[in-house]
Amino acid sequence: MFAETAYTICENVVSGYNGTIFAYGQTGTGKTFTISGVPKDPVLKGIMPRSFETIFTMVQSDIERQHLVRVSYLEIYNEEIRDLMSKKPQKLELKDKDTGVYVKDLSTFVVKTPADMLKVFDEGTMQRHVGSTNMNEHSSRSHTVFTIIVESSMTDKEGETHVKVGKLNIVDLAGSERQAKTGATGDRLKEATKINLSLSTLCHVISSLTDPKCTYIPYRDSRLTRILQDSLGGNTKTIMIAAIGPADYNTDETITTLRYANRAKQIQNKPRINEDPKDAMIREFHDEISRLKEQLAGFQGKGG
């Protein structure tokens, strides 16, 4: 599964492209297992831990460029964005800028090994909203987005520094579901209503992007589709994994999932390498190192 879907995306991210991998489907069909699996099991680990290892293998084998890898982890719960790595749960806001939509005040962490990434993932996952329904004992009650940013720089013969920034979003969606089947009441019903709202908006976006007569794409109708705006019809290489169950009891949901997967295949994105972005952190580190070297040289010149 990883080799067929995610490996090429990881290669592209290290080269400076944006990538998105997301699993879509009904509750209980294995989306979270496909994305995460059992992270520390060599056989059962999912797409996310394999992506961690692959990206670092590629980074460490590229001796011509310097690399900086950062990660962040958020969830969308009841249409509110939460930083899963923050000790103080607070509602975060989405903002627009030249390079696309971003989450204001979302914490990012510099990581140096796949184990560092896995630690961030484990700590964030412990704070994620899950709950029990009739369809799934450990149902994901929120959408999560784990983002890996790979910055690389190389100095040419003229002394010019060239920076590339690739970004990988690994998205674990909450399951689409019918309230009558899940037996949802109270908070579970409220969660399901918000989940279904954002997933139906995602389906509307996919339908709009594949309808040649459509003049308006409803990205702004939910937080999820705003975050995924660039992944659907924008500057991103995107993989959608359709998760379905074998039970004839769920035939309608299975057909719906396959229908939207078929539509999503027709979306035309326009990916390009992100070269010399203005806000690359690796550039700030280079400037800081140069400034400190100048200070050090000044101290040494004074005999200090």
C-alpha cells in the first residue's frame, strides 16, 4: 500500500513539491489503520511511520544539500482547529497568504530522526478525540492533519543560495456515517453532525472541481476543505485512498465512497516545485549563523 501510494509523494516532497495523502470512507473501514497502523510494528506500521523513515533516508543520502525538517499536528473537532502539541487547548484561526492557507499560532517542531517524528505523532495522538459508536469501538471523532515540511538549500558556484520547500500533509479523516446506524446521541450526535458537514463539503468540492459548468468551488464552507484547498485543484500532488468495508449491510456507503473516489481521480492539480519561498526557516538559520560568525570574529579581533 505504501509503495503504491505514498513512496513517490515522499520523493517529490524532498524535491520541493507539496504532497497530500488522505483516506476517505465510512466509519470502521480502516482509514486510521491505513494511515497509522501499529507505528512500532515492522509489518503493521502504516503509511505515516513509513513516510517518516523514507523522508529521512532520502534526506540523509543527499549530500549536496542542507536540510531542515519540521512537523506540526492538528485536529479539526466540531469545526474548530486545535493544536495537538499544545498544552493549552485553544481554538486556532485559518489565515490566507501568498503561498496558501495557514493556521495561525500552530506550533512546529524541528526533528532530526524518524524517532523524533514518531514521538510528536504519539504525543499528539494521545490528545486526539476518539469515542465509541455502534459502528466502531474506537471511532475517530475528529479529522487530523500531520504536516511534514522539508526545507533544503544549496549554494551554487557563484555563492548564491537556492532554497526549496516541500510540504507533506498526511490526513486521517473521521468516518462518514449515518446517525441511525451509529446510535449516536448527545455529544456523539453533535460530533457526527459536524463530521458529516465537513465531509459533505469535501464531496461538494470534489463534485464542483469535476463539473466543467461549475463556476464556484465551496472551499470556505468548512475548515477541512479550506485546509485542503491547495490539495484539491491546487499546487499539490494528492493521493486519495478510498476505504470500504465488505458487509452488504453497508452497500450504499460503499457505493458512495467509490463514486467520490472516481470523481476525485478526474481532478487536475497543478503541482510545481516551491523554490526560494520567502518564509523558509532554513534561510533564517543561515542568516543567524552568519551573524554569529561575524560577532565571534569581532570578539577574536579584540583579543577576547
